Amino acid sequence: KCHNVCRSRLCCFDSYKLQGSCRATVGEDECELYSLCEQLINENGGEVKTFIELDLKEFDSDRPDISTSEQMIEKDVFDACYFGNNESRVTQELVTKCHNVCRSRLCCFDSYKLESSCRATVGEDECELYSLCEQLINADGDVVK
């Protein structure tokens, strides 16, 4: 969704190298409205394509390799959502933590009926990192509260 909103105004930023600046054409005020969009520009001046790439920009200035970021995501999902075969471990606290970690990737699952699938947009690999999140979706395609 961010890309859809931001795409027409990435040209406002000097760091965006895929086309010339449009700041003079659209105006300072218009560009300022889109200031948060600059985070969607990668270090090469192109667009950030995946949320993993955005996480690398946001959370680690040393730029770890992608596999390190993937391991961090998998660990966060596992720590927040895993209860094994012991359903007595499923508490409101666990469900809340799992929701917080999974919220942005519930769209990866075909069983989720509240939003269209984002699997094609974010990619199979990224969706797979959030596979434990699918347990938050009930048989009706709604999110477990």
C-alpha cells in the first residue's frame, strides 16, 4: 500500500535516482506531504522492493546480509507465536504478541478473507518467514482475537 501511495512522489527526493526531481514541478509543500515515503528508497537510489529490505534500512545501519534479517524475523515470529502441541500455553498475552508480530503479513495466507493476498507483492520467501502466523486465522478466514 505504501508503494501505491508513494510511487508518484518518490521523485521529490534527491536520493531517488530512477528519474529526475519533480520538486520544482509539484512544489515543496506537496513533496513535504510525502516525506515519510523517502524510506522506500534504497541505498542505490531505487525503490525498496520487500519489507525485508525495508527492515534492513530501518533496523541496522551496518547492513547485515538478508539471511541475518530473515533469521531475526523467523526468531521474532517463533518467540511470539510458537506454542507447540501444548494448547495450554495459548494465553491472551501470546495471542496479542503474535498479532503484533504478524499483523502486516496475515495477507500472505489464502485463508485470510479480510484482505487480498499480498504474497505476489512481498514474495514467497518473505511470507514463508511468517508461516506460524497462519494459526491466527480461523476456519472462516477471520483473525482470532
